[in-house]
Amino acid sequence: MASGELPQEMRRAPNDDGARPSYMPGFGNDFETEALPGALPQGMNSPQKCAYGLYGEQLSGTAFTAPSHQNERTWCYRIRPSVKHTGRFARIDLPYWKSAPHVMPDVTSLGQYRWDPMPHSDTLLDWLTGMRTMTTAGDVNTQTGMASHIYLVTESMVDAYFYSADSELLVVPQEGRLRFCTELGVIDLEPQEIAILPRGLVYRVELLEGPARGFVCENYGQKFQLPGRGPIGANCMANRRDFKTPVAAFEDRETPSTVTVKWCGQFHRSEIGHSPLDVVAWHGNYAPVKYDLRSYCPIGAVLFDHPDPSIFTVLTAPSGVEGTANIDFVLFRDRWSVAENTFRPPWYHKNVMSELMGNIRGQYDAKPQGFVPGGMSLHNMMLPHGPDNEAFEKATHADLGPSKLEDTMSFMFETRFPQHLTEFAAKEAPLQEDYIGCWDSLEKHFDGTPEGKWD
């Protein structure tokens, strides 16, 4: 199906005008929404007979006995129970989508790496066939770690649906526009926005404007949540009201369809005779969500020194070790720099976390050259990295008046686990073989005097 050519529209909630999806504000809220009046039971979850002849079904995102402040589940009222949305499974191969542990014996992940944007081709690719895994970390079977991917989409999924039993997906578009038609509603997504697709949620992906390219963080572990603000207090960074969850929408279509499931790193496909997007009403707190990164309110130094990059965290997925995340999603966007007598770009460092960065738009301040929109870089745990010589020289000799970083947006998927390159990342993706050379021209300024040797 070509860009812009979409299947029959889903029937949406009465407050949705149909021209574009409607959303409910809040992160982690308990929502209720119905696409037909009276479809949602009141005062109970599982009546003997549901309105409209619907089936009641619970989708649990956490263990039943998780603490109440972490417990997530949604009650769905659907045309068919989801056991009717899968039949006999047949194993299929998606050769470019890999899961951890995935260590290639002839590929080394020890080093500093950077890639140019993944080029588009004439090959027709949908959400599944266009996924390209770059790194994996941890173990999908023990639900720890993550994988990072690039997606290339040139066509819509038609009568084809997908869900991951392994992970939730954090989607970061860089080019083009996508529509996610999910069991719980419709999300339209464009560059400088993100979406979270929960584990177990069924959806199809349509191309609204393409070709489309972007980044995906596949989270095997505990769900993404907002970071604790600590002494920052109740405001700034990512605010709950700016996250948007779709209103109910459903399809009642009798047509041959496929459902693909990702389970323990393998892909299985089932054929059914109808659309599985048949939830007419729902209530709960386990649902897809979108967020506009342009609403992120950064915090920074107002006198001297450069804070740790963790101050720019949008979302975090805990690991069970306090303060050490399974994944942090960190955003570097437009902001003012005002620190006095301070080297303002990110300083040179090595740390216990592994950092995969992507550029959404503009220029990143620590790498003026080579790190372009659509590009990626990887600095694995305890490997040194920092500004290239151009950025160092500019920052060292700059007039330190107030200055604004504008038209810039980059991000980082950071994890406590080493990120292993896939064979695709090492041998097929447009790897910059000379990236390590960006530090070659750094000079020795030490000459034994307190003033040092500065040009």
C-alpha cells in the first residue's frame, strides 16, 4: 500500500472528530473511554453480560501482586476475546530483527562507533521487514536489557498485525510520519515526538508520509517511568500532563488477516479471518502513549560547571539496582548555556553505562561534524569519549556570554549492560570507519607551567 493510502478508518470515540486522533492527557493515569455509548461497564469489571454482546478481558502489564503504585492493567470490552485472534503459529524469519543475547564471534563491540544515516532503498519495507537491529544488551529470556533498532518504512501494513510478548517499544521518529492503529486507539507520530507501545499490545503500522526512518529502543525489562526529580521538585523535565493516550477506536472487519508475535526472540505468524483491533471500550492504566519532545523543559547550570547528562532524562526503566537503570532515555534539545568560566560541552569521560546516541535534527554541540540527523553513535561501558578537537577548541576559546543551542535534538539510549553490535551494524550499516580519528588532532597543552600552552 502506498504512502497516504489507508485501509478503512477505525470507528472512534464520539469525541474524536475523525480528522485526526484524539487523546487523553496524563502519564500512568487510570483512563476510561468508549467508542460506543454505554459500552463501558460502570461499577464493576466483569458483568455477566456485557453491553453490545462484548467480551470482557483483562490485559495485565505487571504481575497481579505488584505493589499498587506499580500495578498496571487494562480492562477491555471487545467483539471477540483475544484467544480468537491467534490460531496455529508458524515460525517466520525476520533476519534483521535480533534479540539479546546475540554476540557474533567475528564482531567486536569494543570501540567507539558512529554510523551515517541508514539509506533508503527501492525495496518495499513495512514495520516488521524494515526493522534493523544495531545493538543488543542483556537477555530477552530473563527480561533484562534492551535492543536498539533503526526502522525503514516505505509501505503500510495491510490486514497484518503485530505484538511483542518480549518488550515494550520506545519509538523515536526521525523522518516521515506513521500511524499506529492499536487495540486501544490510534496514535499519529512525527519527528520530535515519541511513542511507547506496551508489551502485549496488538497493532498495525500505517505510513502517512514517507519514506519513514527512525529509532526504536526495545525494552526487555521493567516498564519506562518518569524519573524522580529529587530536589528539582514537582515541575520541569517531562511533565505528566504532556503525555497523550488515545481514545477508544475499533474495527469490525471480516477479512483474512495475519498476526505476528515476537516471543523469546523468535517470530511466529498466525492467520485469522478478521481484524483483532476490536476493543470497543476500555478502562485502566496500561495503554500506549505519545509525547512531544518539544514540550520537554530542560534544567541546567545557571552559574558554573556542566551537570551530569542524567539531568536531561525523559524516561527511565529501573533495573532493580537503585539509581542504575536498565535503560535511560535522555534528550538533548534547544537550551540556553550561561555557565561562567566553564567548559560548556559534555566533558571527557568514561563510565559504567553504555551510551547509544541518535540525532533527530540539527547539530550536536560535542560533535559539530559527522554526527548528522539520522546518524547514530555507540560508546560502550568504560570506553572513553568526549568532544572532538573542533568542539574542544571552540569551547575553550569561546566568549562565555549567554548563548543558545538552537535547532538541535539528539537523544541517548543508555543502559547498565554492554551493547553488542549485530552483524548488520558491523558489516552492512554505513559505519564511519574513521570515526576514532575525530580525537587524533587533540593536542598536548601541558608545558610544566600553571598557564599551560594555549594557542
